[in-house]
Amino acid sequence: MPHLIIEYAAQLQSNIDVQGIVDGAFSGADETGLFTPRDIKVRAIPYDAFSTGGTNQPFVHVEIKLLSGRTGAQKKDLTERVFAKITANLPDTVAVSIETNDLDRDSYTKRV
């Protein structure tokens, strides 16, 4: 844990380094010291069809799923670090957003 799910406009694939965005998100999460590197999972999903405020402005959105128990300050530090890493690799014309979502620690189940 955490899972960082990067959703982005597929049209960006020809203009940006998607793996660089994934690596940047990983690096930002790792820099917080909240997680061991082996526990950080990052994946990217392109979208062909989307609307951004009624336009076709390209976007990158990161959903960060965390086990419950992190403070607001820890989550803010996490989103700011990930934001800084991924925006460094994106043109200013790309809309960027990041959110955190707490997963219930008691019901979360996984297989390793």
C-alpha cells in the first residue's frame, strides 16, 4: 500500500513519457518515508473518451488509495510531492489533479 492510479488523456501518449509520469509518482510517494518502496504500486490508464469541463483539454488525474490512519498533514505532503514530480514532466496546458482515498484497514484483503 499505497496504490497510485494515474488516469490520463490517451492523446498525451504521443507527447509525454508515460513511464516517466509513473516513475515520478513512485518517487514522490517514496520520498514521504511513509511506505517501503516495495509496497508502492503505480499504474497508468489512458482514456480515449473524456470531457474536461466540457472541453477536450488533456488531463492527468492521480487517485492514491491508502490504508486508513494517515494524518491530513501526511496526505497533503504525499499529494504535494507526487504533484511536483508529475507536473515537472507535463506541459502547462495539461490539467492535473490528485486525490487520496482511505481504505478501511479492517476489511482490506490482499494476496502477495
